[in-house]
Amino acid sequence: MEEQHSHWAHGGPPRWLTGAPGHFASRLPWPSTILLGAVVMVGSTIAARGQMDERAPLDIFARLLLFLAVAVLLLRHRHPVLAVFGSSAAAMIYLAAGYPYGPVFLAVAVGCFSAVVSGHRRAAWTAVGMVWLGHVLVAHWLYRWLPPSDDHPAAWGQELGVAAWVVAIIAAAEFVRVRREQWADQRAEREAAEQRRADEERLRMARELHDVLAHSISVINVQSSVGLALLDSDPEQARTALTTIKAASKEALGEVRQVLDTLRTPGDAPRTPAPGLDRLPELVEQAAGAGLTVTVETDGVRGAVPPGTDLAAFRIVQEALTNVVRHSGSRTAQVRIGYGPARIRLRIDDEGPATGDDAGGSGNGLAGMRERAAALRGTIEAGPRADGGFRVRAELPLSSDSPDAAAHKEETP
């Protein structure tokens, strides 16, 4: 209900009415169907009391037909055509058996409404027309051979009421269908407008950066030329040029930082270059401070490594060594790095044994390593070895066109 209320608060209809994707559409409509079943059962009982001398009394077969007419409506969201025809068929048999008129038509109305709203207009019209035609045949011609035995033909004026009921149901369903299509169009227009606004915002930022940098660099270029020319002949003027350069560069940095802040995610913005495998010696030194001896072996020649891959490799080794310190009884670890033509292969081993139940980590660290590898279309395996140790093995592609590679680039302004 909170999600539905929020959707209305933003100016849109509820998801069940618009057909928007979500958890609601995937569920069977149990509450509404149970409520409808109660109304049909109780209402039919009350209607039967007023038609005791005209129609056949309700028996087990009548209750079964009423139950089927409602129960099939559980499928009205997933299979609306089956629901409307199933409910209509049960209603026709109920009428042909001479049972009292009553809320059984409500079940048909709900099935018709769902079919029209979901776009199955022809099926809905056909099902309701079938019920109406069946009622005409039973009430005016077939009543002689159908129960109850002393039945008589219905007044033709009664058909006007039935026709009005059918038209009202169809009209309401068509109105909702049209509104649903309008809401869908409006939702698509809003999404397109949001995309346009995002594109316009990116263009605005690009223009801001261009204007700031072009102006500031032009000033710096001119003033640096002046400073170089007057450095010996007029030191005071050269000092003024350098002061101007300092002020212009400071202002440019402030404006650039202000523009880039709109692109950063919440949290502290990085102010240092993103780490990579070239900083592995620092990591080994940090591990040594924690009492862990790490040996590093390298195979192959390191070539150009995309920043995202370099960062992911560094973080995987870092997390693996952290897990050794925290969860392994071993004080040694081996790191093997293999540079291939298309991939980097990592293997981190420790001798174990594990000092707790969460060998290799509590789960969050391993999940983070897997997410980094998966984002780059790489693979990772982590688990205990047969000799009691623990091993982390990863392969990361060297191509920079992986889908989430950009998300792993922590660039600084």
C-alpha cells in the first residue's frame, strides 16, 4: 500500500491499473477474489430466498458452479482470456440449470473487465455476448426443456436490463483501457523527458568545463609569456603575472571542482590516483606490519592495463591478504600474478588452517571480489584447499570495453 500511495503521490495511477511491471502483477489476486467469492455466495443465497417459487433451489451443484465462476478469476491477471471464458461458461451452465438470478453475473463482469483492460477486447465481447445470447435462449425458448419444470418465459423487457448491464460493464472497461493507454504514454513521455534533461545537463556541464578551462588557460598562457619575458628586465611585473596565474588557476580549480561534484556519488571524493598493481609493494609492506610475510611471484611481461582492471586486481589481492590476516592461522601468503596477452591471472594462497568458522572471510569481502570480477567479465574462485589452506584465484580481462569498466575508474579532478 505504501508503494501504491507513493505512486499516486507522484501524479500517476496505481500499478495494478496501469499494468506497470512490479511484484503486484506477478501475484495471484487472492484478497479480491476471496472477497468476490464471499459476495457471490452470500448474495446468491439471499437472491434464492426471493425466488423460491420461480427458480430451482441452490444445491451442491449450484454452489460448485458459483465457486468455479469465481475461482477461475484468480487467473485474470496472467490469463485474462481463460478467466473470462471460464467464468462465463460457469454462469451459462448455472442459468441453464434454472438456478436463481443473482451475483453470478458479477463474476462475469469482473472477468470481462480484466480482459478488456489487458487488451483482449474481442475475447471479452465474445464471452459477454455468449452469456447474453445464452440467457435469451434459456429465458425465451429452451425453458420448456430445462429446470425448473414449471418455468415460464421471461418478459422481453427484462432483456433491456440485461443489455444495459452488459453495455455498462463494457463501457467501464473500455474507459479504463483507454485511460491505461494514456497513462502508459504519459509514463513514456516522462521517461523521455527525464532522459532529455539528463542529456541537457551533461551538455551544460561540458560547456561549463569548456568555458572555465578555455578562459583560465588563456589567461595563464598570456601571463606566463609576460612573466618569462619580464623575468630579468622587470621582476616586479613578472611577480604580478605570476600572482595573476596563481589566482586564475585557483579560481579554475574551484569551478572545475564545483562542476565535477555534481557527477560524484555521495561520499568522500578521491583526491589521489586510483591504486593498481604497481602499488603492490606498499601492500606487502602493510601486510608485514600486521605480521604477515608475503612473497610475490610474477609471470609474463606487464603491458598496458586498463585502470578498471588494474584497480580490481589490486583490490582482490588486498582483500585476500586481509582475509589471511584476519581468518588464517598462517603467517605467510603467496601472491602469483600472471600477465597474458588478454588476461591477468591472480592466485593468492595461504597455508591455513582457518582460525574460525568463516574461513576465507565473512562473506562480504568475497562478495565484493566477485562483484569486481563480474563487472569486468572476469571470473573468480575462492575456497579451501585439500591441505587445509585457502586459495583465491581470479582471471581479469585486459580489454577496457567491459560493461562496467567505467564504474571502476576512480579518477581525480
